[in-house]
Amino acid sequence: MNLIPATNYDEASKKAAEFIAVQIKGKSDSVLGLATGGSPVGIYERLVDAYRAGLDFSQVRTVNLDEYVGLASDHPQSYAYYMHTNLFRHINISLDNVHIPDGTDRNIQQQCASYDRLIGELGGIDLQLLGIGHNGHIGFNEPSTEFTKGTHCVDLTQTTIEANARYFERETDVPVKAYTMGILHIMQAKKVLMIACGSDKARILHRAFYGPVTPEVPASILQFHPNFTLIADNQALQYFNKNTLN
Ligand code: GLP
């Protein structure tokens, strides 16, 4: 693991955006795997700044990790809406090059197969950005008895529903299912970058990276990724011995 500590969320966002900018400058048609949630918002702000300062997204291709089942792309809590609002509409990316699972497709098999096919056609993911859920989920790969492979439809756990309820008017409005890329896709990305900030992420980060590799903590599989970088602030790293992980 490559550990990049930061003093706070702003610095972590800046370092993560720089990491992504270096990827795009090195390969202008990079396939970026993108994440949603609160953690990457600061990164996307910085990437918009980088675009305004000259970073070219015109050849960049993106695949998002996940989407709620039942939410259309114009629903304010859909991840498609989030991506357009926080990033895509502010940069010169071609909308033909952005990909997000279609939450309105109720044909689970068809939606999952077509997303898997798409990732294959793009040639896989060059850099996958991740946050981490409090139970160790990545994308929407919830704790389980086995590591998932390709795109699939998950039943969200109660803790994830509660954590994401802050974005909805009522907890009962949170969709109970989501499409998500599988763990295999994430592990096949050439590089993986995780951002985690705040003391509420400290315990799960420690469990994921000091504990056993187990599907009960999906993020723990990243211990085996050959090119994994964690950017985290001091609060999230409070249980880490920073000398033992590099
Ligand atoms: C959601 C997303 C994940 C994200 C996680 C943590 O469940 N599906 O991709 O990593 O929340 O979100 P946050 O960054 O808001 O803590």
C-alpha cells in the first residue's frame, strides 16, 4: 500500500485530485472509475479547478461504481445527477464517454451484463477512485460471505441505508437496492485510489488494512492490490502506525 497522509479533508482532496490529474496527463484517454458519496466531492471541485487551469478531459472515459435501483438520472439523489452536478457539467468531458449503471433498468441480468460488457470494451479501468462505507463496503459491495465478481444488484444493508439517509428527506425514501460494479472489476483496475477522512472512518480503515482479508470487510481485499494508494487525513488514520504500511 502507498499511504499518503493529509492534515485535513481539503489537503486530502487536493492530493487526490493531483493524483488523478497526473493519470490524465500521462494517458489522455484514461478510463477512470469514479465514486460518489461525500468523500470525493472535494476531489471533484479540485478537478474542475484543474480543468479551468488547462487539464483536458476531452478524451477521458469514465465508469461509475454504482447507482440506486429505481432512481432515474434526473432524480436529485441519483448518482448520475451527482456526477453531472459535481463534475461532468463543469469540464470538457464528452457525455458519450461517461457511463453509469442505469437505475431505471429493472432487468437486472441485462443491466449487469451490459455494464460488464462495457467495462470490457473500454479495456478495463486505469484508475479506480473509491470511498469506504462504515461497514467496509466499496462501491455498494456490502459485507458478505464471498467476494463479488462482476456487476450485480445488491440489497443495501440497514447501516448503509442509515448512512445515506442524510441525502434524502426521509430514511424510507432511500432505495433498498443498487447496482454496483463487483470486487473483481475493482481489483482488476490498474491503480486504485481510496480517499477516507474523518474520525468516523478510523475504525473501519484499521479493520480493513490491519485485519484479515475477508469478504465481511470488502475493502480488506485491497491489501492484495498491487497498486493501491490510500489518501486519508490524520483523524481517519488515528489507529494506523504509519511506519508499517509503506
Ligand atoms: C456510498 C457509496 C460508496 C461510498 C460510501 C461512503 O454507499 N456507494 O461508493 O464510498 O457511500 O460514502 P461517504 O464518502 O459519504 O462516507
